[in-house]
Amino acid sequence: METILAGFAEFDNNLRASRTVRHESQELIRLRTQGMITDDEFMAQKRILNERRVAIDETSSGDADLGEIQKHLAEIAAPLRH
């Protein structure tokens, strides 16, 4: 049970991190479109964001098994009902 909850927590953390990287990518595009940063600055920051995205994806790939969490959902939710 603890392993499942830990996997779910990691899945949630990775989802939040992924959303943050997506938001930062959109902001970076906005800054470049408005001419607030140069092409070189844009490319450097884009590389950093892509590296972060890859790191998040690698972390997410094996640890949080959503199917396993779904199988044990009743067991996970039981303490919340009391």
C-alpha cells in the first residue's frame, strides 16, 4: 500500500513539474515573440527546458504504475471514508 501511495505521489509531482515546464516554455515563446530576448537567449533557455522535460519523462516512465493504483483504489480510499 505504501509503495502504491509513494508511486502516486511521485506521479503527481511529475505531473506538476511537467505543467511547470510547459508553462515556462509558453512564457519563453512569448518573450521571444515580443522581442524581449534574443534568438541565442531563446535557444539556450529552450535547451534547458527540454533537458528538464526529458528528466521528468525519464522519472515518470517506470515508477508510477497507474494500472496498479487503479486496482487498489478501493483499498486506498477506504481510510478516507471513515
